[in-house]
Amino acid sequence: DIDRKREDFCLSGHSNSVTCVAVSADAKRIFSGSADNSIKAWNWATKEEEFLLNGHENTVSAIVLLYEETSLASGSHDRTIKVWNLESR
């Protein structure tokens, strides 16, 4: 609630710091990257985790949605960029 400057909800589940966030254009999903080396996809309506993307060997520091949001690119302190197919995950 921006007018009242208060939190609407909180998503928790990573085992280390959240380092980056991306929101889908339709605002149906929130993606969070973490120092636990993972990316979580959250359902905006239910506030629940939808799925987890594992594969980085160090902190996920950047995420961006690509290709009409059918893919996600992530950058990590492991010096890699991974592109994830969100439709086939």
C-alpha cells in the first residue's frame, strides 16, 4: 500500500539473502534470486512458491525475463549466465 507506506505481504522461503527480484509483465509471478544459489517463482495471487530453479554454484545476482516471458536469464557470482525455459523447466 504505497499511500500508507506499508507492506502488503511478505514472501519467504530462501535459506539465504534475496539478492534480486523480477516481476512478470502481467504481475502473475514474482521471481527471486538468492545467495542460496537458487531462483524461486512465486504466484502473486496465492503468495505461494510455484517452482524452484537450481543450477548455479554461487549467489544469483541478476534475473530478467526474456522471449515473451517464456524464458528467464540469470547471472551469478559463479561467473555464469544461465537461460531457463520456463515452459519446460
